[in-house]
Amino acid sequence: MNKINCIILFLLIAISSAAKTSASYEDISLVFTQPTEESRSQADSIMRYVMENASLYADAISRYKADVYIKGETEIIKSNRLILFAHHLFPVDRHKKNIIFEIMSESEYDAPNIYKHNLKAIHGNTIPNEKKQQEILSFLNFNIYSPTVYDESILTPVGEKATRFYTFNLEAIEEVGESRIFKIRFLPKQVSQRLLSGDLYIKEDEWRIEKIHVVGRVDFAAFDMHMELGHAYGQLILPNKVDLHLCYNVLGNRVESTYHSSFHYKEVEWTEKKEKVKGAKREWKPLDLTHYYSLSTDPVLHTQDTAFWNRTRDIPLTEKEKRIYEIHYPTRKKGEKDTTETIDYLKLTEQLTSNINYTSPSTRIRYSGILNPLQLGYSSRNGITYKQRLRITKTFKNEKQLTIKPEIGFVFKRKEIFYKLQTEWNYKPEKKGTVQLLLANDNQTYSSRMMQDINAHLQDSSFNFDALNLKYYKHHYVDLHNCIEISNGLQFGSSVAFHRRSPVKPQTQVDPGEEIEDLITETFYDFTPAIYFTYTPRQFYRMNGKRKEYVYSYYPTISIEIAQGIPNILQSSGNYGRVEGDIHQSLNLGLTQRFNYHLSGGFYTRKKSLYFAEFRYFARRNFPESWDERIGGVFHTLKREWFNASDKYVQAHLMYESPFILMQLLNKNASRYVLSERCYLGQLWTPALPCYTEVGYGLGNQVFNIALFAGFNKGKYDNIGLRFTFEIE
């Protein structure tokens, strides 16, 4: 545990450092006054009207098109050598201390939450990369009347259930003509990155928001945003001007960005309210989400036309901004050597420890970096793991793609190397038609004969796997499969796999017996064709050019796979069948809460020969995966021998996610840096292991996720395990 403790200590120090600096930033942004019972009561009454109207205002606009002017400035206030890793966390160029740029974007909105930004012109002392452009554009996707914003990561103070999370106080009343504007201060009841603080300015009688000032955290930044809404007829609930201040405090580095944006609306369409007709046919929401928040940057006019920008700006440049414009950062052409800067250790370190990307019009290459610490992972069963990944993508006519993805990883505790060479040909992108060739190795395993012998030994309460040190067969295989969409959400696949299992002589302190000794001297081959179906009802999708990408569904995904071993092909001896089924779903419970379930089962049929019990959905994973890749859909404390000890299984995994579970009780300050907490429950049945239960608790943010699991065999404590993974690339 010493190695993982070092990793955790490093992360806690970084978070603690960020907490000290960002807390002071938030304290400066809002000066709090002591509320009274009367001011709270008045504020609650006003907010009831606001919340009643918020749902109407949130959907009042069906579509708009606007020209958006954006001016951005970024300054590196404080830096150290760890800024080499900062670009993993937020958009920053360590070589450019102070940059300024201006953007003209044609932006479109379609209800309920579809944003499209098409950049028309850009100018500055340096041209910001796409991540820098998306930084400000993502903040503009702020529907002030929506209960959640930024992909449901933040709860707003105007949602139907906002009183659960916020307190309100009437700070001031301003007379404007014959009406009044109420200034309402809102504060979170709990310390969380999911919640905001700030001021609402409410128009009396109409109970709409005139402007808003919010302070909060998103990703790795503390932000302070002022938004004014329109005053022209038909634009009263649309943003007019937005001023944003971002402050990053990460690993002792401080970077501040300031943005100003203004909107000029060209088209605004209001939602037509339709009366419900009894017996009318239900209207389904379109499944095609192609235009859900996209950023178009080609072609972009890099113009230095002074007259153009003078016409575009709603406020002139300040003297400070003019001086920053005079700082010119030259852009080198691809392949051109840097003659102004010598190669130093910092530059070499950056190349070795960061992702390496190369992009041309038709080819993309991405490499994880030979010494990249973000490729580290940890689990109690495997210890520290390290992985290297390379991805080469070549795009052809009609957006057909060839992708080559070699991977290699090392499990330190078991001193094992795992490799995978995967080649994919996306021959029909609009129907997700893909042919894949996979060459890889897998966990060491043992055969069904040995399984029967082991199950017989299980009658002896003193038996344990560790005594026999079961490392029987190395497993290498090649798999060729094809998958294509039959209709939206329904996919059919077929595959042919060839397995080679070579014996590994065990070093045991216990004599396994002559019969088992004979089993481990022969190499086995399996030739196994398979077919499978995967179906998700009402699957939402988007088209990326001609490529179809699945997004989400409100219904479960169901999969069925049938495999059959065929003997006497390429020395194969396997003659058996395997059937597996899987169903899983992620249920959004609202207000950043989520419930996932994952059920699967499988069995072997027609076992006419020796076979190896290796299932697709009940398998051991060697490298910690992101939470978004089913970290809650596998067992983490179960010994690897049990995965191959039975010819049938049934498993269930449940996961509940919320930002408010335990951290609010344990450490309120630390909870502001926890994006989400998760509770896990897993249950397994096999003939060899009739009742195995696993419970777990995890927490994490955009940098890392960590989870603790405990296993119970027939209700009795068995073991405990820890799992850790980085979330950033």
C-alpha cells in the first residue's frame, strides 16, 4: 500500500493547495451581509414566483440565431515546473505569459439544450487553440432558467427543487419607474462544486431575471460570471452581455482568464404552446441529436482589419489591452525548428510525460507518452499498473476510417505483461459497420477438468487456491469480427476467434497429483465462431459527418451472444457451446443523481470436450478504467481463480451516484472538490461460489477517481480492496 499512499498523498497536497487559493478568490467575489428572518421570508416569497415562472421561461425560446462577439485575455500569474502538466487539466500555453484574442461567432440555439457555434473571424496576439475557444463558448451555453446547467453538472437556484440546496435573502430593492427590482442573495446550504452562490436581480410582477451574478467552480477553475439579459422586445429572457473571470490554481500554478461577450440577435423564435387533445397521438422527441453543441472552426477568417473589429466591438479596447496586443507570439510552421529556444530539460520532460498528438487533413496519431504518470492505475489485487497506448487513424473517401490501436501494459504485482493489437476498418460509417481484427493475450487460466477437480476439493474446508498457486495456461488469441447496425439501436455482430493456451509449470508447495500433472503438459487450441445482438430501444444519436455516434437512451441495452467451439480446425479440440446475456441501464434521477444497474448471466452447453470457462461479461480486468467505463460493473475484490472455476454464473451490479452522500458529513471543505460520490453493490452466484457480495464507496473529480470495496463470502467478511484511476488524458 505504500506506493498508492504516495499517489494519494500527492493528490491531497495538490487539492489542499488549490483549496487555499481558490477559497480566497471566492471570498473576494461576494461580500456577505447578515440576513434577518424578515429578509429571508421576503426572499422565499419572491423566489416562489420566480421558480413557478422558471419552467415557462426555460422553454419559451425554441430557437435563436445571433452574432456573438468575444474578447478574451489570459495571464499566467504564477508558475513552476509542474505547469508542464497543466495543459492536461485546463487550456494553457506555458510559453505565452499574456495573450489576448477576439472572436466573432455565429451562434445558434435550438431547444431544449442544443448549441452550435460557427466561428467567423478571429484576431489576437496569438491564435487560441480549439480548447481555448471551447473554454468560453461552453460558458455561454447557460440557460439561466434551467434547473441544471453545463451538462447537468451544476444546480441553479431557480429550479423547482432549488430550496433543498439554497438559502435566499432579500438584499435590496430598487425602484425602476413604476416597478421594482429585487436583489436576492442566494447561498448553498452545502459546500459542493455542484452549487453556486451569488445575486439574482428580479423584475417585479413579471418575475423574470434582469441580471445575475454567480460564483462557483467548474472543472479546475473558480469562476465569477456577470450576465445581463436583453431589454429589447422579444429578447427579455435572452443573454445580452456576459463577463466571466476564471481563476485556475493547480499544483502551485495560477492562471487567470477574463472574457467579455455581447450578443446581437438576428432571429428569435418562440415556442408555440399546443393544447393537449384527448386521444391525440403521442409526439416523440427526435432521436437525431446531430447539432447538439458543436463547434465549427473551418474556415475561420484570421483578420487584422482594424475597421472590422472597431465595428464589431461593443466596448473599445482599454490601454492595457492595446499594450498586450503589441506582444506578438510568432507561430512556427509544422516541421520548422525552434531557433529562438534551446532544448532544455523542461522541454524534454514535457515531451516524455505528455500525450503526443499529430494531425493532418486525413491522419491522426495519438501516443500516451513513454513516462506519462496519467497512465498509472492501482488496485489491491494487481498493485500498480502502467499502460502505453498508440492510436493511428486514417480517414478515406466518404469518411471511411482505418484505425490501428496497439496497447501494452504491465501489472507490477504479478509481473505480467498484457498486449493488444487492434485494427478496425469502419467501412460503412453511417450504419456503424466495422470489421475488427484483434490480437491479444489474456489472464492465465485453467481447464474444465482441473475445474472439476478443484470443485471436488472445495468440500474440504481447508482447501485454498493460494496453496496450489494455480497459474496453469497462458492465453493468446486472435479475434476477427464484424458488426453492423440493422436499424437504429439494433446491431448484429459475428466473430471468429482462435485461442492458444500453453501450459505454465506451477511452482507449488503442495503436490497436485499425477492426474493434474498430466493436464499441464499439453497445449490446447480452440476455434470458436460466435454471433451476437445488441438492442437499445429509442437510441438517441448524432451524425459526425457521415459517421453515426450513439449518445444515450431512456431504455436499457440488451445483449445476447452465442458461441460454439468447432473441433479439428487448425488443431482445435474445443467442442462446446457458450451462451451469455446482458442488460444494463443508466437512470437519471434528476439533479445530478444517477442509478445504474447491470445484470448478466451465462453458461456452457454441449460440453463434449475439455474447455476453458472464460466469459465475456464475467471477467477479470487488469487495468483500472474510468468510472464512465463501468468501474461499477465488475468485481474488484474477487480472487482471479474464481472467474474460471464454474461453467455458469449470474451477477448483478447496482450503483447510486450523487454529489451529496458522505463527504458533507466528513469534510465540508474537501467536498467542494468532489464532483461525485458513488455507492456500489455487487452480487454473484456460481455453483462453486454460491453467494459472493461486494459493497463499495467511491469519490472523484475531473482528475482522479478512487473507490474502496469489501467482499463477503456467504455473508462473512472475505477481503478489502482499493481501486484508483486517473480521469484525464
